[in-house]
Amino acid sequence: MSSAAVASSAYTISPARTVEKLRHLMLWMTGFAGAFVFAEPSPYEIFASATMFVFFASGLALRRGHIPLLALLVAYCFGLSIAVIPVVAENKTALWVAVSWFLAATTLFFACAIAEDTGRRLKLLMSGYMAAAIVASLIAILAYFRLLPGADSFLLYGRAKGTFNDPNVIGPFLVLPGLLAIKRALSFRFKDLVIGGAQVSIIAIAILLSFSRGAWGHFAASAVIFIGLLFVVSNDPRERTRIVGATFAGFAVLAVLLAALLSMQGVGALFAERATLDQSYDTGQLGRFGRHLLGFQLALDMPFGLGPLQFAKIFPEDPHNVYLNAFMTGGWLGGMTYILLVAMTLWVGWKGAMRATPWRPVLLATWAAFFGVAGEGAIIDTDHWRHFWLLAGVLWGGAIAAHRYRVEMPSGSAAKELPATAEPSLQRKERITIVRALSERGAARLAH
């Protein structure tokens, strides 16, 4: 090849590499911006919008597996758009629906982005998410103990809210990074054990100091589910033994750490107060659970819903139940499609996460976190939690990628025997084996 041809080839390849590097940077920044949602629209909206523009402008495939997700998202948002018409002139109602459309779009975007170059993009997105979680956790912890200037800006009612506008949001946001930190610690390498253990400790302390009962239960349930799934999918008895041993050791260390925190007067007193199940706003005919019953009865007579932000004008507070809120803000169409969206995401995500792929541990952690947030939705409104829509998109994209990976996988490949706790980046040998097998099969077809 002449020097001119080489120069021409380098010239044509360079812009593509530049675009891909920009995609990677924007994807990481979107994951990182997820911790900064103290207003609407938030910094997350800015970075996510820019990232979607970069990806779609440079080409992003919509596959057949995305069609059911697209249909559900459009139907849900269409229900919201119909319900808002009678109250569109009221303050923030139109903005609420616009944000809902945007968050639905982010789910489709993540599903499309993760379906391609899955291992690398998942790693970048989760790396940004982890960095955001550590920053938000440290701010929450330092603010709670008054070790940060302007600490009151990061607290609400004596509870740590960090860079969020509500203590009940920061805790659930930290669950997935907490699970990924557990996965890192379970890799049984000393460096990862130290780093993963430190990450879990920081995140667990921040969740505790949010004093959110839902977040406590969410983290505990998701952690148990995730570790259980890692145990189930592992085919190595020695790895299973290490998972069990490391889990007990980790819980023992966390128990000692939390006991030390609870021994502090302020922390222990607020924990005892929040740990009870008979809060004044939970009980009574118009309490949290009483409103749920009355609200669902009202929904039967309101096929088009009340519209956004209208429930609190009839009852003392918001629904604090995302499924009821879907019916109130989007009518029967919005309510039914939202429930179907959650159910199908759990089912599709489960199928994708249980398939043997190099990125299965990340999908297992994402599924466990999404399962927890879906359950927590019964006691709080999660429809504008940015990470809810991110988790859903990752599960759909990961499932589509897992299906393609299985179809393209040569029979008898060693990928089915990947360690349960293995990192995607550690599967270089397995990928080389697969690529060689595919190349040989392609060459054999050409020969015929």
C-alpha cells in the first residue's frame, strides 16, 4: 500500500475514533450526572440530552427487541398527555409531563446504546454511576457530621440528602453501586477486595444516614437477591464457598461499622424513631396506606385520571405509591401501561441476566436493584427517579445483547462456564476464542 493510501486510510478512520471517544466520554458523564438531580430540569437532563444527541447523530440502531419497550413508553406518556389537558394551565403540570417524556426517552436510549458494544459501554456507564455514588455519599456523610461548609444545604429534617432534593431518593440511587461494589469485593483479589469493601462501607453509611426505611429495605433485599443469584449461576463449588464465606465476613464488618454509628447519640435516636412502622403519616384513614385504598377506589371512576400534581389537592399528601400515581396522572392507559412496563422489564431483564455472557454480573446487579425499586414503588412515588429509567433501559439493552450473544455463540463455547463474579474486561481470552471460532466458521462457509 502506498504512503498516500495509508494517509488516506488514517484520515478516514480518525473521525470515527474521535466520535467513539466522544460517545464514551458522554456516556460516562451521563452516569456521573445522575447524582445531581436537586431540581427539574437538573444537570442530569443536560448531560443526558447531549449524550443522546451525540449517539443518535452518529448512528444508533433500533432493533426488533426494542419495539415492545417503545410501544409501552409511548402509550404511558400518551396517557399522561391526555390527562394533563384539563390542568395544563396550572403551575408545573406541563413541565411534569415533559420531564416524563424525557425520562422515557432516556430508557429507550440506554436500551439502544447498551445493545451494542455492551461490555465496554456498560463498564463506562457503571464507572460514571459509581463515581457519582461515591461523591454523593461522601457529601452526605460529611454534611451529616457538619464537616462540610454549608452542610444544611445537604440535609433535610436532620436526614442526609446529599446532592438530591430528598433523603428518600439518595438511598435507592446508591443501591446499584453498592451491589457493584459487593461484586468487586467478591472477585477475591486483594486490591479489589480493599477497594470494593471501602466502596460498600461508604455507600452503606450514606444509606443509613438518609434514614429512609424504604432505602434500608431496598438495599438489604437487593443485596440478598444479588448474592443469591451469583451463588446460583456459579458452576464452581470453590467459588460458591468463597461467596458464602465472603458474604458472612462482609456482613460482620458492616454490622460492627453500623453498631459504631448507632452508638452515637444523634444517629441512634433518629434511627430508633425512623425504624418504627407506625409513623403518624402512615396510619389513619387518610394516612399513607389509607390513601392508597381510597385512591384506587377513586381511580375506578376516573378513566382519564386527575392529571399531574392533582392528588394532593384532594388528599393531605401525594399518593406515595407509584402505581396509584400512574393511574392518577395518566388515567387507565397510563396506569396499566406503567404496571406492564415494570412487569415486562423484570421478565425481559431476568431472561437476559440469566444468560451466560461476560457482562452477566452487571445485569444481575441491575436486575436485583430494579426489583428492589419496583417493590419500593408501592410506598413511594418513583416515576421521576432518573435511575429507575436508567435501570430499565440497561436491562432491556442487556437482554437484547445477551440474546444476540447467545445466537452468535458457537456451540460448546467456554463462555457458558464464566465465573459468576468475573468482570467483563477480564474475559479477553474467552472473547478471543469466540472470535476465532466465528472466523473459522465464516471461512469454512466461504470455502464452500
